[in-house]
Amino acid sequence: MKTKKIFNKKLVNIHILVVWVLSLALMSLSLSGKAQTWSLQQCIDTAQVYNKNLQMGRNNIELGAEREQEAKANLLPKVNLSADYKYFTELPYQLMPQSAFGGPDGMYKEVQMGVPHNMSANIQLAMPLYNPQVYGAIQTTKIASGLSELQYKKTEEQVFFEISNLYYNAQILVHQQQFIEGNLENTQKLLETFELLHSQLMIKKSDVSKVALQKEQLITQRELVKSNLDQVMNALKFSMGISIQQKLEIETEILHQSVAEYSLNQPIDLEIALTQNKLLSSELSTLKNSRLPSVSLYGSYGQAGFGYDEKPNDFLKFYPVSFAGLQLSVPIFNGTVTKRKINQKKIEIQNSELQMNNVAEQNNMLIENATRKRFVTQQTIENTTNQIDLAKTVYDEMVLQQKQGTSSLTEILLADNALREAQQNQLTAIIDYLKADLELKKLTGNISIKN
């Protein structure tokens, strides 16, 4: 528990430091009014501080620690102070045997006893010496606290995964914009060439119209890509936990490394399933132990006061009252409620074990699929690189032949479409590779907020 407190304290200190640094950075950017180029890691670091789900996760860790301390507090002594005052408008009656005053046996007489003013003040102490349910609750809350930390780690991985995917999507859209701008420039040059040829009556007006149509299609496509990019960037800012009005630009260079092999670690989903099973087992043990007796120490010290306010014997006197003792509580029969709860918990544990097996089998299947997909996308990247070189060569040859009058407009447009398609396929392959690699990291337990 001491180690966990140190860990939580260090975690809080780290987040405070990061909050200060990022707050200063964001403030300086807001004042300058310029958009900063953010790397993927900077986006993730910012989300670690400002993402609302991560903030709630850290609160849940603190909440779990407080619940654990609450369970341990049940072992400490409980001290209560109580005070009471009563004024009897009618004194209570007691039946007294007449034989006590010389009367016949078996005969009773009602007698009002006591004084009208009664008051008391007591300090009571109670401390459990042995209570199996308290010890079970302590163990259960300790496991639940560990479960909160695992769930926070899972949220971190989800944020890492979500931001990475959004960042990759934004990168591919930025490159699509660049390709469209380049293609627009080429189309504009081609349009000018065709207009010149048409003015010299060397080609038909329909050929010029086809190139002009392609230009309009590219302009429409550019607007659509820009709209999609704005939506993705807004989603990225939301995941980071910053305002969507914040100016933000991303790195346009897409980096991908060669295929790497990852060690097979226990994924977070399986860790959570195992911990949930331990939690259910602890709850079952606590239910079984509730049938055991409990022993507690208790005691009380106080003053009892009695008063009479009529002459000639008016008085107010206090007398000490104190006691100490042991209390043994043995549950005997509660209507089979405990038995039914135990049976329910056993069924929950069976489901938990099935869930663990299901998570493990599903994870193995997903690892195999992600490995295969990553391999295929790696091969696709190499193939599309060659396709781009070939398509560019064909396009340049078609343009040259058009100038020489040996190729048609259709051949140029087909070559241009082939080049654009090859460029788009390579971008898609690179992003698919990065996503498959990210998925494989997650499934093998190698994804980390610090990577």
C-alpha cells in the first residue's frame, strides 16, 4: 500500500508539472495567434493532461484509494458521545408486592417512582476485535483499487489509439490535398496547352471541355477533402481535450519503420478480466466468512442526573455510570439469504472465467489477423512505390507524345488518373500499415502512452 501511495503521489506530481508546461505553451500560442506544428507524441502528451476521460480515470484511482482506507477505518475504535434529558409530566408506575411492606403475599400495589427531571451523558467506545467481513471488505477494496488503475491504463491505451488513428487520417487527408493541388496545377497547364491547340484549330473543342471538366472535378474534390480534414482535426482536438478553436497543424511527413517483432505481453483487457475474477473470488470469500462469529469490545462511561424542583426537598444530583464488556455475535439463520448470494457469486465467477478464456482466444485471433495485415500492407507499400514511378513515366511520355501529336487526350487522361490512383494507393497503404502496426502493439501489450 505504501508503494501504491508513492506511485499515486508521483503520478499527481508529474501531471501537475505537465499541466504547467502545456498551459504555458498553449497560452503563448494563443497570444501569438499562430498555429503550431504538433507531432503525434505532443498530441498524446496534451491529451494525457486535458482529456476528460483520463481526468476521470485519475479521479477513480483516488476514489478507489479512499474506499480502501474507508474499509480499513472499520478496524479503528468508534467513540460516540450521547446526552439525554427527560421531564416526566407523569412519573412512570411500578407494581410493588405488598408483602415487602408487611402486606399479604400475592398482592401488588401501583407506585409512582422517580423524580420528574432525568438526564444523562455518556461516552461510548466500540472496537471490533475480530470481524471476518471487515477483513474481507479490506481485501475486496484493495483489489478494486488495483482494478481502477488497470482501467485507467486501458483508457490511456484507448486515447493513444484514438489520437494516433485520427492523426494518421489527418495526414493522409493533408497529402490528398497536396496531390489534388499538384494535379490541379498539371491540369491547368494541360488546359492552357489544349486551349492554345484549339485556337490553332489543331484539336476539337470537346477535348478542351474534357480537360476543363476534369479541373472542375478536382476543385470539387479539393473542397470535399478540406471539409473532411476539418472534421478530423476537430475530432483530434476533442480527443486531446483542447478547444476546437485552437489553431493546430500536424506534421505532414509520414514516417513508417520496417517490420518489427513485438514481444507477447499480457494485454490490458486480459489483465482486467483476471482482476475482475479476483474481485469476485474475494467477494465470495467475504460472503462465506459472514457465517463466522464476530467479537467486539465495548464500554461506556457517563453520568446520570436526577432532579426535583419542589420545596422542601428540591435537589439535582449526578451519579456515575460505567461498564465494559465483550460482545459475541454468531449468525445462525437469516432465511438462506447468504446461501443464495453465494450461489449467485459462484455463477458470476464461472462467467468471469469464460470471459477470460474468450478474451485470450479472441486476442490470439486478432494478433494473427493484425500480423497478416501488417505484412500485406508492407508489401503493398513497396509495390505502390514502383507503380508510382511507372505511372509517372507513362504520364510524362503521354504528354510528350501529345505535344508531338502522336497520343490522344484520352490516353493522357488515363495516364493522369493512373498516376493519381497510384499515389493514393501508396498513401492508403502507408496509413494502413501504421494502423495495423498500432493494432498489433495494442494486442501484444506493447502500446504505451509514452511510446
